[in-house]
Amino acid sequence: RYSARTLNRHLSALRGFYKWLNKEKYLEVDPSLILTSPRTSRRLPQTMSDEDVQKLLLSCDTDTAAGLRDRAILECMYATGARISEISHLDREDVDISQGVVRLFGKGSKERDVPLYKTARDWLEAYMYGARPQLIAKGRKSLRNPREEKALFVSIRGHRMSADVLRKMFETYVKKAGLDPMLTPHAMRHTFATELLSGGADLRVVQELLGHQSLSTTQIYTHLSIERLKDAAKQAHPRSEL
């Protein structure tokens, strides 16, 4: 038995095929017009608990330059809700430590400024003025393009860390922290949005911070925040077990 999503993909292919047959005069009537698509259930994004986030952050060995960098990356992801590609594209000049703001460039090169909470700002500052210069110095000889020195997050060879490298880094720390191996970097983005809405943030503010073009894309997080409220009420209400 196929899922509704799988059936809809097959139906989409069939409709496209029959539409072409009809256009090319191979068929007078498009039989796919009478087909109906099964309803799909809305799949809620995966989020992380406060405990899991802390486990992930604390799994970095901040006594090393690479570990300090990784802690700064994870803090930045959690503080801004940035996509992994946006983290990869960050340049040194995109972070204003004194103002506590990071400038992100989203889909279509649309830019947005997102505030940093103090803890994230402190870790980024420690990385930018401590670990980053060390990594840049180590990799200077291997840099093919001096422009890579503008990158905020660099590898142990001084190169900009790609989105794929950042994903692998995230997976490494998820495993080290003993968390669900199915967690992806996007879970931190989902957690960021859900926590803001649970805390009473306006939906349009969250939309702006996430860089969503459509408000409907952001609205799915309202379902997650409601589920969290239900769970909290179930645990705290004296009659929840009756």
C-alpha cells in the first residue's frame, strides 16, 4: 500500500503525460481530469527539546580552535534560525558584535538582520578574535583564493566551510551527544521558530526573522507551539490524568 504522498507524485506524472498526449492530438479527451488526489496529512517539522539543545552545545571541545568554532556555529544556528546554506555564506563583515546583529542572505539573495542573544554573541566573539585567526593562519599557505579569508567560518585549512561540511559537523555532534540520529541542522531552525511563537512572538516577526516570503510557510510552526502548550498543560494540570 502506497502513502498519499507517493500516490500524488505518481498522479502528477500521469497528469503531465496525458496533458501532453492531449496537446499533441493523440487523445481527444484527457482521462486524468477525473482523477482525484488523496489528502495528505501535514507533517510537522522536527524540533529539539531544551535538554537536547544543551547536550548538543556542550558536546563541543572548546579548548581547541575547531571545537570553539563549532560551538560558535551551533550557537549562531540556534540564535538566528538560519538555514545551513546561510551559515556557510556568512562573511566576517556580516556579524556586528557590538550591535549584536548578524546579517543573513537568504533565498534570492534577500538579506535580513537577525539579533543575537548575549550567549551566542559571546561565543562568536571568542571565535572571531581567538580561534578564527589561528585557523586562517594555519591555512594561509593552502588558500587558492585570498577572498576565502573573508569567510566567517573556516576549516582547519582556512577554507570556507561548505553547507555539506557543516551538515557533517552537525551529524558528528548529534552522534557524540547521543541524540536522535535523524536530527538535521534544520531542526534547530524549527526549534528557533517554535520557541519564539511559544514565547508570544508575532507571527509576522517570526516570518521576517526566518526569511519566509509567504506567511503560510511560517504558520506551520503555530501548530508546533500549540502542541508544546498541550504537552505542558498535560504535565502540569492536576486533572490531566483523570
